Amino acid sequence: MSLKDLRGKIAIAGVGTAGCGEAHGMSDLEILSLAAKIAVEDAGLSMKDMDGLCTANLNAAMWPLNVVECLGIRPKFVEGTNIGGAAFVAHQLPAMLALDAGVCDAVLVCYGSTQRTAAFGRKERGAARILLDPDPFQSPYQPFNPPSSYALIAARHMYQYGTTRRHLAEVAVAARKWAQLNPEAFSRDPLDIDTVLKARMISDPFTAYDCCLVTDGAAAYVMTRAERAKDLKKKPIYILSNATAVWHRSVSGMRDLTVTPSTESGERAFAAAGLGPKDMDVVQIYDAFSINTILALEDLGFCGKGEGGPFVENGAIAPGGRLPVNTNGGGLSCVHPNMYGAFATIEAARQLRGECGERQVKGATTALVNGNGGNSSSSQSTSVLATADAL
Amino acid sequence: MHANDPEGAEARYQAQLNEGRFLIQRCNECDKYVFYPRVVCPHCGGASLAWVEPKGTGAVYSTTTVRRKAEAGGDYDVSLIELDEGVRMMSRVEGVAPAEVKIGMRVRAKVVDDKGAGLVVFTAEEAK
């Protein structure tokens, strides 16, 4: 059996989001529960039908236990791998294998974080994480992570390829223009390139607008075998492929700062799907920072290495541009509660269902999702999704 | 070092730094340099890693200025340094303003005291 044998066998049958933006007074688990309920009902199923679970959380090492108890489910398949924000894309392959093997019949992939409004705040959580998971060869130099690690990547990309801060700003402005078409997006005020360039610098070359939002938010989706999905409430979105690559932990451990593991995950995902970048109608890239979008467009083959800057010029990935990228507004302008992978997946599914209103990419039948994880593009997980028309 | 050494590589590296000595590792099996210090070679899987003194020179591979309020100490540099042995490490370049640290700049290592522990930082070679 190969990855190709799983092509189109599994579908996304339900999606849900909750608590996006600010969820005052709520816990991670509470907004996760609400998103899970919406996703399950969206599929026309009930919570007790969820006999598979994929979930992870930045603060809890045994998070699946918290979730099963809270939701009152007893899954036969559980997957709690945490490789950062790419996890909720990377959870697909093990879930596909479990569903295809008949180990379980419906897998709930879910995530929730109230990092923005939590009483036990970001500063305390960050300090606790370093205590529990030391980074002794970087911490003494006080990188402001994750921004500083991605800033080092961006600085090297600029040095090697002539990428400019204006190119980075194009990414942030495109994301904002999509967000303005999305009522669920957190940041919808107008934004132009000069404002990005003149904003408060965080870690050079990034200003605040090059960095993702810090919001609350929960996201959940339900996966079933394709033949079952056909009989459920919503139009099935088929998973043609999913592939994950994990290369390092820290920016110090990267061989080439300008090349991410999506060169590998993308190649495997496209090969198994039997499609390429040119066949993608809509693209959802985990944009933790503006440089991520440029790196992914290059590494997934939408343009050549080093050409990502010029590729995004003149609104090329904004509404009305040549390639619709991050149509919900992405992590930069829509939602970013620590880990964003599930949100990218859900936006792709919503686009393929045709549920996106003003921001809908007309007639989209294929979508690419690229998850990013860790402090320095450490993990990447790529999926190709499609409607029945593109199967 | 060997897998049955009583002291781990990380502890030994720090103990050496605390005495003012900056040492990196080279694998006895594949001859490749290794940083950060480990007990198993990430290149070949060998468990025989020797401590060697690097030349102490290298170049800035990438750099960022972390912006911090003046009252908290002001802006500071975080850089990735590629040693002439080929390994890369996070550090900072001292003796010049953070904004003056540039990719490609030649730098030299020195061990400083950081709250009682030895720490490797770099200075621009021109500044010496």
C-alpha cells in the first residue's frame, strides 16, 4: 500500500469554529467543545458517533485525556502528536489510515485556545514552557520567539534572494484584504503597505503587521470514509493526500534557513494526489509570519526558489489576484490562537463547499492546505483537498 | 566521549564554558563537526564524539535586532553564527550597535560570564 492508495478514500464531512477573536471567561476546553459540537452537527452526526480523536494543546502533555473526558467520548483511535500548528493537518494521515482500516468510523480533529484572554497569560505560559522544555543553546541569547526565529529566516532570505520588506508587506496587506471580506476575521481595518513598513518594529525585519495575530479560537472537523460522507448532511470534501515532513526543532538546527520541510511534504502530497501547483484553485498556507507565505509558495512549487517576493507583488495573492491565498485572512488577519492548522483546513473545506460568501473563489474544486509548526518552520504538513468534480 | 561516561555532553559543555573554554565536538567515526553537543552523532549515529577547540572564528549567517523598551535594557542583537568548522550556533555580536551587525560579517568567539555561567558571544573581527 502507498499514499496514493488512500487518494479520495476519506472525506471531511463536518467543520466548525467557535470563540474566534476573544472568548472572555471561557477555557480552551470550553471553546473546543463548542467547535466540536458545531462540526459534529454540521456532519449530521452526534458526539457519540465520534470513535476517533485527534487533538493537541501547547500547555498539556496528555491533552487527549482532557478532551475525551470533557466531551464524554470513548474513542477507539486516538492521535495526540504535537508538532506545533501543523499538527491539525498532520493528524489527517494517521486518521486516514485508521478509517481506511476500519479501526474507527468517524474521527474528530479539534483544537481550542483562549491565549488572548486567559487569566494565566502568555508571559507566564511562555516561561513555564521553557522551564519544562529547555532550549539551553538558544535561551541565554533571549530570542523573542517565535518572531525572532522567523525574522532570522526572513533576513537570510532577503540577503540571498533580494526579497524586500515591501514583499513581506504585500503578504500582510493581501491577508488583510481577504479578511475584510470575511465577517469571522478578527482584524478587518484597512491596511496598506506603507502602514506595514512604518509600524512598530518587533524583531527586524518584522513589524507588528508581519506577525500573526494573538487571538482566542477553536476549530474542529470530522473525517469519515468517503462512502459514508456521501450519505451525510453536507457535500463531502475529499482528502486526495496528506504528507508531513519534520526536520528540526530550532532555527539554529536548520541546514538552509530559506528552505522548509514543505519541499518534501509538498512533493509527496502532490505526487499522491496526481496533481500539481497549477491545478490548485485555492491555497491555504499557515502564515505565522509574512515570510511563511513566501517560503511555502516557493517550496510547494508555485514559483521558483527565491522568487516568492516578486510572485506576491501587486496584489497577486490578494482578492482579484492571480492566485487566491489565505482567503479567510489567515493567521495574519483572521485568527491565530497559538496553533492554526485546523483553521487553514476548515477554510479550504468551506471554499470547496461554496460557503464563503463575499470571499468565495468561484467554482473552486481543488484546494491546497499547508500547515506550519514550531519556532522555525520545523514541521510542515501538506494536504490536497477536492470536491467530487475533481476526484 | 562514550555513552557510559558519567557526565552528559550538555553538562560537560557548560562545565568547560564555566572554566572559560569553548569546545565543540567532532565525531570520531565520520569526522564531522557537531554542535550543539550530543552523545550520539546526528550525521552517522556514532557514539564516539571528541571535544575539540574550534578556531573561534566565523561569520554572521543571519541576524535580527530584537526591539525592547529602553527602560528594559533597549534593543539587542540575536545572530546565527557559522563557525569556520561549518557548524552554526545562536549567539550575539557585541561591541557594535545591533543594527550594525550584518550577514557575512567576520566575527570571533569569546566566553563571557552570564549570571555566573559561561556563555559564548562574538565580537566583530575589525573591532579587535
